[in-house]
Amino acid sequence: MQTFCTIITTSHLPFAKVLLSSLQKHVPNTKLQVLVVDNKEIPTTIGLSVYSLNDFIDFPLFKEIENKYAHTNTDHFRWALKPLFISFLLKNGFSKVIFADADLYFVNDFSFLFEELNNHNVILTPHWANMNPLENEDSLFTVLREGIFNAGFIGASISGREAIDWWAKMCHYKIEKRKELGLYDDQKYLDLLPVQFPKVFIIKHQGCNLASWNIDTCKRELKNGKLLINSHFEPVFIHFAKDTILNILNKNDVLLKPTLDEYINELAKENFDLIKSLNILNHSTFNSMMYSVKHKLLVRTRLKRFLFKLAEKL
């Protein structure tokens, strides 16, 4: 039995419901397991199973993680619960589990992701960031600081519990942003999984986890009216983090705009205003003539900066 899972507070229930809807649109019987960390009751939704912290009271490492993070940093607490939740589900009847951040939105068939877990213990998605310092030095440094893989998506089979439990121990040990120590919250530990454990598979499909951080390397193109990534891959899921949304609205990632509009509308059906929640200016601002001129000037500035840096290297 296979499933997706995510972790939210009650306020982010609309995201979980839209995530589930996007999954079921492509694979109708998909289920989503949701851990609600503030222990508030939420309405019943078909296909969505709800867990509370009370379900984890006797689960290994839970009390230690709760004591360390629950009352000091709620973000760290949620992140540290990711591997625990995956391990909990693998121990309680599921043979394959994929964790997805609640702000992921699926736009195509994802069945192949679970199929990879037939032969692999863990699956990871790279950030696919630009790692050429001559083109984008900041992007290279970000990957080195923050990690090769994105912690908003990770899948495991029942054979991968050892790796997931190790990740849980690392999250209990320390969740901090300390570049001098090579730490970046729960995420940087994922870089070690392919070395520490067998059958850890890196998803090569570049339509997975599209976001602001891979706009340079996962090029969006329209071919015969169809959106493709690097002329080959169909988009599978988009990570609508705030930077991704801003990148689309400011016209740096214009080909994802129709999907963002769809995402905004789906959240609106759940009475959730995405733009307002992110403290983004009314997105009609980005369609004004003044913004268009300003954007073109910024593009030229970036091009000049790139050429200058390139000349310095010669």
C-alpha cells in the first residue's frame, strides 16, 4: 500500500486539500496522510487521513524531539517530524510513502515516483540549481550551503526505514542554519543519504520540483503549445514556495504563470487568498506598463553584470 503524506498547522489545511486535489486529478484514488501539529480538529475530507501529535506519544524519539523543539521553534519542530511521520506510516501498514510539502502542486502523472520505490529504498529530488560559477555564482554557493536535495520531497519504501530513522536522529541532534558547520536545518543531512545507505535513488526527471532555484537549468519552453522542460521533460510538480511565486509574478518565469493562476484559484475555492497570505502586492501590479519597463531594465542590468563577471575570469 502506498501513500503521500504532509505536515501542516490547521491554518494550512487549504494547502493540503489543494495538494490532494492535484494528486487525485492525475491518479484518482491517491490518499494523503496529514499530520496536524497544533492538535486542532479539522473537517473530514475524502482521501485525507488526519493524525495528531497524540498518535506519536509512544513512537521512538518523538518525546525527545517534542521537548527540544515544540516550545522553542515551531518550524524546527515540524521539520524534525518529517522523518518520524514517514517512519510511523511505514511501520503502520504502508509499504511506500512519499512526503510532500503542502505547497507542492502536481500537474502530471506521478506514478513513476512510486514505481522507483519498487527497486530503491529512498528517492530524492535535486534542486537542479545552476552550479556554474561563471553563470551564477550565488546559485552555486546556495547549493553548497543549503544542500543538493530538496527536503520538500522525499520518498521511502519499507526497506528504507533505516535511512529515514537515521535522518530523524540527525534532526533530533541539531536543526540549525550554520554554514561554518555545514548545517542547513533538516535539509543538508540528505546529501549524506546516498553515501550512508544502499539503494538511494536520485530522480533524474527534471520536471520534478520546479521552482525558482532551477529556472536556469530546467528551462521552461513551449513546443507546439505544450510546456516542456529542457525540450524533453513534462512538468510533474511545482514547488510554490514564496520565491517561486514572486519569480513568476515578476515575469522571470512567465511560462509557469497559467499554473500559478490555477493554483491561486484552487486555494480561493478553499477560502484562502494566497497573494494576501504571502504579503505580496496585488499581483495586478506586475502587469502594469511601469513594471514592464522596470523589469526590462533589471534584465539588462543582470546581463551586464554577467558579462562583467565573465570578463573578469578571462
